[in-house]
Amino acid sequence: MNDSLHKDFSIYQLALGTEAHAQTVALDPATLLSLVRAQIDLLIEQQLSTTLWVKLPPGKIWTTELIRYYSFMGESSYIYNCHVEGKKTGLEEENFTSLSNLSKNYSDIELTPNNQIQREYFLIALSANFCSLIVAYRPRKTNKVSDFEKRNNSKNQPLFTITSIDNKVIQRVLDGINKTNFNNSQAIAPKDFICPTVCEPALVSQLLTKQLQRQTELNRRVGVERVAKLQQQNQELQTKERLKDEYLTNVCQELRTPLTQMKTALSLLNSPTLKPHQRQRYLQMLNTQCDRQGVLITGLMALIELEHNLEDAALELVKLSEIVPGVVSTYQPVAQEKGIMLGYTIPTDLPTVWCVNGGLRQIVINLLNNSLKFTPNGGQVWVRAKVQGEYVQLEIRDTGIGITESEIPKIFDCFYRVRSGIIHEDGAGLGLTIVQRLLWHSGGSINVKSKVDEGSIFIVQMKIGKQE
């Protein structure tokens, strides 16, 4: 074959014709698939002994149609599966040995590659009283896009498509294929390059009916999927609204408690019979509740700021050995004051992990502060880390008061505080919530194991990262 024919060979251009008589339509891959399925439906229903010339897009959803056709028609038909030389797709990609092993009824045809034929797909059906052609061309994008965008848009990119039952158009395509040099192991029968001179009108009418049925089914399925997607989105919005309402309710309840106690203290201070030591106690109550109000507001603002910033927060690679020891050292005076033994074991050779910028320090501070707060005098707190599969696992273990089984699912909720008569609660109840949000955004997780009066273990898993 001469180089000019090699360079210009195109099934799409042959079907289009030099005078552009054929009509081209832009179809999405799903609609093109419905056309292929309608064609297969007709061949199976009418039991037409057919020769198929095919070059389908890669993917099991396409090759399944040929498997379906052969399962009904068996050896009464013949399939020429075409692919670009050196780039097998379709049946070869899915390794369907049930067809590729049929030496008498199936042949792999290698087409010499060029820029056009590599982007084309076609299905040609030839039988004694019926013929049809479907050919599609995937245009090359002119805009500069990234490889990621190309991979994600290729499945939905419109295809320029021509369908025809005109025997002259189909014969022109077959003549073009016949002039191409093939590198196939089997000879192609001369009769398989000949298109019948006429199609039976009844078969053409039935083909159109099948196409309408398939397209109607496609539209119905798309409609169902859209409705399901809208329902899901609506459900998600309702869930967000419910969570927001619950969040605001909790905020109001938490802020109202100190205000109620402050109002009570103020009313008692107005008593004319108030004694000096009572006045001092009520003033102290006012001071304590003002401090609590400030802690709640500060914690709430920190959580709101975190949630707003997390959407755009960048992840960074950090080493636990560079962060954790420093945080533990800052808490040593607090531990010594309570007589708590505080120690850590953080190997220096631990791999780096992904975390929100500055998030690891905040995670360790909140967990360590939590353990020290709930560990009585004379207790112990350990901080340890090790590699666990694809994660680095950080453990904060204490001999504190522990958490009841019923409370464990609630401790990460906003404003929730473990109720205990032993430990005075002066926090906002947001520390564990912040820890969980930071880990979720970093691809990590946190779990808790605890027994009342024995202590708790907070297990943090952070995904190991590699420096690009």
C-alpha cells in the first residue's frame, strides 16, 4: 500500500463521501451505544446470518454486545474485530476467549495506524438482504487541557456519528478497507467485502423501531438517574439543614447556661441582707461564668474558622518526631503539678504523614490536654507512635477516669463533655470535634478504647505520604 493511502485512510471520511451527502450528528457515547444495541437486537431477533466488521471503543460495556450477539447466533455469523496495529482494545482488552478462540468465525484485523483511524469506531453489518453502517469519530480537542481533564472528559466527549443503510456508501467503505494492507493471520473471504444491493424495507423499518425503543429506554433511564440524583441532593440538603439546626440549638443551650447563672448571681447580689462572704461567693460565680462564656465563644469561633478554612486548606508532609516531643515538653509542668507521669516514645525514623498545615500540633495539643484533664493525681499518660500498614498510628494512653460505653459515640459531638463529679469541666467541649475534622480532611481517622476507672486510649491514624 502506498504511503498516501496509508496516511489518509479513514472509515469516517469514506462514509462521509467527497460531496458530503451523509448527515453527521454529534452523539454522546451512551446514545451511540444505544444505536449499537438496537442493531444487535435486530440481528438477533431476525436471526440474520451476518458478517460484522467492528472497531468499538474500549470497555466491557461495548464488547458485551458482541458476546451477546454471538451467544445467540453462534457459528452462523462471522466477526472481524478491527484494531489499530499495536493497540488492541475491545475484545482483546477484556480477554474474551470465548470469541477469540473461534478460528472459523472470528478474526483479529490489524489496521495500519494514522491520526484519523485511531480515533474512529464503526460497526458494519452485512447479510443477504440487509446491510447497515454506524461509524463515529472522536474529534481532537483544540484547547489545551491537562491529562487529568482528558481522562475525565473522554467518556462524555461527543462523537461525530454517521449511520447509513445505503449500499453505495457501505460499499465505498468496504472498498477502502479492501485496499488496506492487513497484518492478520487469516485470509479475508472476498464475499465479505461485498455489500448486498438492496435492503428489505421491513428490516429497515424494524431497525428504526429498535433504535427508537433503545433511545426511549435510554431517556427513561437517564430520567430515573436524574431524579435519583436530585432526591439524593435534596436529602443531603435536608440533612445539612437538620445538622445546622441541631448545631445552633446546642450553641444556644451552651451560651444560655452561663447567662442563667450570672443572672441568678446578680439578683442575689441585690439582696439587702447579703453578708460579705456571700457577696464574695456570688462575685466569684459571676467571674467563673464570664470566663466560661469566653471559653465557649472562643472555642466556637475557632471551630467556625476551622470549618471555613478546611475547604481550601493545603496538606503538608510532616514528621511526628519533629512535632510531638515539643508539645509533650510544654505539658510537663502541668503533669508534674498533678503528679502525673508523662512520657513519649516517638521513633525518629517514622515516615512522614499528610496533615493540614499546622494541624498535627493542634491534634496533639487537644488530645494531650484532654488526657491530662481527666487523669487524677498520681496517674500516667503515654504518647506512642508506630507504623501500621499505610498509616502512622499515634496513641495517647492514660489511666484516667475512663468513658462509659454509651458516651463514646458522643464525645466527638460539638459541646459534648463527659459528665463526672470528680473532674471540674471548664472547657468548651470542642477539642475532640476539632481533632476529628482535621483528621478527616487529612485522610486520617481517630478511634477510642476506654474503660471506666481504668483509662482511655485515643488511636489516631495518619496516612503515610511520599515527597513528590
